[in-house]
Amino acid sequence: MPHVRAAGHRLDCERIAADRPGTRPIVLLHEGLGSISMWRDFPQQVAGTTGHEVLVYSRYGYGHSDRLAAPRNVRYMHDEALIALPELLDALGIERPILLGHSDGASIAIIHAGAADRSVAGLVLMAPHVIVEDLSVESIAAARTAYETSDLGARLARHHDDVEGVFRGWNDIWLDPAFRAWNIEEYLPRITSPILVIQGLDDEYGTLDQVDRIERTARDVQRLELADCGHSPHRDQPEKVLDAITTFIARIDR
């Protein structure tokens, strides 16, 4: 589909039609180095197993969307959740979506549901962050080394028009000392929709403390912990993830 403008930028979007008309659209929110193509066939799988329409897009600075024009700041996920995402949903006529986010995308979903004053039907949060952990910072520092010394940049360049902007935009702000105080727990009690949290037990970017904090503070939380699973549950344990998502969304549909 054509690019859609939101928050002053052109965003690359794709929509997968619903097999079950009348159901709530599922909006996919990608990780900090993600894009439409980085999801691989996951959007099609979600659409196929749930029967819902799926919207997938590359945020500003990612994929084939507009290139990042300036370094990201500490509130870049807030800007996405409270400015860009609402404008995108309005431009596409989407109301009361189900938000399915991975990593940064899951955090954006939390902020949107807890602070945007807009109705959300449900949240699926894969490897979410609500605080900055030492493990996250250590792994992100290791990612910088890998980017500078390996073929990581070349592999990311298959998915992004501006791979340098993508990587530095994400990596630099997460390693900025000012980012250590980033915390979005305040939004959890304000979320009224049901939440499914999926966390890999081998996640190199976050621990179960993230899930525990969500479960303690939000109202309606289901959790799924997956062994033999790192930071990308939908890649490491696709069948279990799709089964959990399908069951959770069926509950919302009732």
C-alpha cells in the first residue's frame, strides 16, 4: 500500500486483509532494529491463525520509511506511542486495535494503551521493557561491537534504506547514561485491556523482572515463559507463540 503520513513523516505500511470481517485489526509494532521485512512471514501467520486484519509498518527512520534526520532522545518511544501511532491509526481509520509489540514495540504499546487516552482491545507484549536493566545495557553494548566488527550492518542493510541511522539511532540512546532512568511502569495501572506477555527465558536483553513488574501492576495479565527462547519469541518458538496469541485473541473476540 502507499506510504502513510504520521507525525510529519512518510511511513511504509502493509495491510493484510481479514478472513473474519468485523474483527479488530491487529497492529504490529517492531523492535528497535526492526521493519516490515524483519518480521518475515509472522504478520501473515498472525492473520492466518486469527482471521484478523493485520497492519504492519516501519516506524520513522526504519525500513523504507523516511530516514532519521536527528539523533533519538530519551522520549522517542513516547513520541511514537502518543503522536505517531495515533496519527497513523486515524489516517487508516483504525479504531480500538489489538497492539502486538516486540521489544521496543511492546514498550510503545504499553505507553499508548496507558497514556494516549484511546481505546485498545488488547495487548500482546513480546520481550517488553518497562525499565532499563544492566543486562540490556550490556547486550546493547555488545551489539555495538558486533555492528562495528562483523557483518551485522550488511545483514541489517537488507531491511533498511539507512542502516547507519537505524543502528545508531537505537544503540546510541540506549547506551546514553540519561536513558538509565527511563521507566514506564506508571502507565501499567491505567491499562484497562487484557494483556498477554511472552518472555523467553534465554533473552539476552531482558529478564523476568520485566514481566513480574507488569503482572504486579497491570489489571489483567497472562504470562507465557518460554524455554529455549531468546529475545525474539516469534522466531525461536513460533508454534507456541502463535498458539498463545490465537487463544488470547479468541478471548477478546468473545
